[in-house]
Amino acid sequence: MPAAIDHDQRRLALAEVAADLVAAGGADAATMRAVAQAAGFSTKAVTHYFADKRALMLLTYRHAALSSQALTDASQPVGRADVAALLHSLLPIDAKVERNWRVWFSFWGLAIADPEFAAEQRDRVRDFVGRIAAILASDPRFADLSAEERPALAEDLLAQLIGIVTQVVFDREQWPPKRQIGAIDRALLRSAKARKSS
Amino acid sequence: MPAAIDHDQRRLALAEVAADLVAAGGADAATMRAVAQAAGFSTKAVTHYFADKRALMLLTYRHAALSSQALTDASQPVGRADVAALLHSLLPIDAKVERNWRVWFSFWGLAIADPEFAAEQRDRVRDFVGRIAAILASDPRFADLSAEERPALAEDLLAQLIGIVTQVVFDREQWPPKRQIGAIDRALLRSAKARKSS
């Protein structure tokens, strides 16, 4: 009797390989053939999991999102919420986080011309804004924030994070880890001071 | 005697056509052939201006940057500097500005795997941070800011702008113009309040 194939595990392994290929070589580098080769599968076996290049790219994007979500979940201290820790965990200081951002940049380049990819990106961002808002609601340092103020601050903090990362990824020299963390902390401090003064 | 060809004007016209094609269809849509066809040139004539697809993409990126720079220059009131007006002029409310951002997103998708493109992006961002800092130095609303504080705030404001735009472009429904302007103004207000409280 042949050993049972764990298809979920294989799909995951292929998405992981594809994410590495996209991050290093851009969307064009993650061909069905290249993914098969890097994973040690036949091209035919890969088509069992991804019907075509588009499906591969979509799954790779989702895989990068899940990979980063695991890191953000791990960033939260037991029993309390910490927005600063959440945002720090998404800085491209960690090699895996940087890889995931590279996959997203590559995906955005496709999403501008692909309504389904654009909708995927939109939904991910809406979800993530919701997650930041939920953490703001439980982080004692944001206890003074009203429920109505949370979504806007969540959007602003996400904007700050994305905007910093787009600068960092293309200019590593000027952006050592300390400076990346400093830029996030400045945004948080500014928000705290602005609330106190109002 | 045949009429003299204005090569600069032709190059500009081709870059304009290419920017429209990239914004609508992504980097893959701007082939030499498609650009030639849309501009009413022969493919051979286009190769006179762009040796290959990569050169076309690089010039298109620069063209989008110049196109937006013209808009940001025009945003400044005569005789004084206005950071809010500068940032507002780069929101994808104007169709041309949105087109230019779409070209940049597409370019980033390539730049993650192309050191020369990445260097171009890095230099543009450094330049633009410098321009924002210069405007901060002359905007009366930021007169209290020291020269040392300006570059960091310039980076933060650029991050906020980029981060907002990446949300807007894939979620137009939730981001009418008023809300985009509100997000920029919130960042500026927060910065002003934080400075007053410190």
C-alpha cells in the first residue's frame, strides 16, 4: 500500500517555495516549472495543486499573509494586547517578514490590472485594519481612545507601517532595524501626545 | 526637405502612452508592440527611443515621477510653502495622479527583483523626502520644527501618504476624496498637536 499523500502539507510546501521564488525574482520567476523544480516535484504534480500561474500567485500571496499572521499572533504577550509589538513584528527586520512583503509588492504590481487580485488585497487590508482596531481596544496604552476613533487610527498606523516598509525594502542601507522601530514608535508617540493635548 | 522630428517630444508622447498602458494593464501590458500601436508608430520607430522592454519601463517610471512632480510644484501657493497642499496633490483623487501611482506599484513589483530599478526607487524616495523637508522648512505652520526634526517628519509624512494610497487604490469604494484628504490632515494635525504637547 503506498503511503498516503498529505495534500495540504504539499500545497503548503509548494506555496513556501513559490513565495521564496517570487521574493527573490519577482512574479515572473515563479513559473509552474521553477516551483516544481525547486520543490523537487514534477511540473504535472504542481498542476494538481495550482491550475495555472495565476492560481499559484494567489495562493502564494495568501501563504505570505498567513506566514506573517503567525508572526503577528506570536508578537502578542500572553493575556494582553500590544499594538507596538504587533507593528514591530511586521517590520522587515525578520527575513521571513521581508520575504512576505516582497511577495505583496509583487502581487500589488499584478493587482493594479487584475480585479480579482485587487479584491483580495482590499479584503486583506480591511481585515487587518479590523485586527489592529481590536488590539487598540485591548491595549491599555490606548484605553482613552473611543470605539469611533479606533478604525481611523488603525488605518493610519497600517498606512505608516506600509509606507515605512516601502522605503526600507529599497533602501536597506539607510534603514537598520533600530531606525525602522524608531519610525513606528514615533508614530505611536505622536498619536499618544496628540490625544493627551486634545 | 522632410520636417525635423522632435525626438524629445516623441519620447515624451511614447512614455505617456506607456504609462497609460501600464496603469491599466500592468507591466506586462506595455510591450514595445502595444506602445507602438497605441501611439500610432511602427515598432521599429519605438525601438529608436527604447532599446527594450526594461528601458521602456524605466522611462515610464521616470515619466510618471515627472508628471506627478509637475502637479506637486503647481500645488504650492505663490510665495509660500504648504505641506498639506503638497500631500493633497499626490492623493489619487486626480486621474493622472492615480495613473502615476499605478505605474509605481507596477514598478515596485519589478524592483524587488531588479537592483537597478530598486536603486532608482531608492533615489526617488530620498529626493522626495528632501523636497518635503525643504517645504517643511518654509511652511509657517512648521516654523517650530528644528532642522534636525524635519527629515524624520518628512519620512513619516511620505510613509503616511504611500500607506494611504496603497489602501485607496485597491478600495476606491471606501475611500472617496474627502476621506483621503481627511487621512492626510489627521496625520498633519497629530504632528502639530504632538509638537505643542512636547
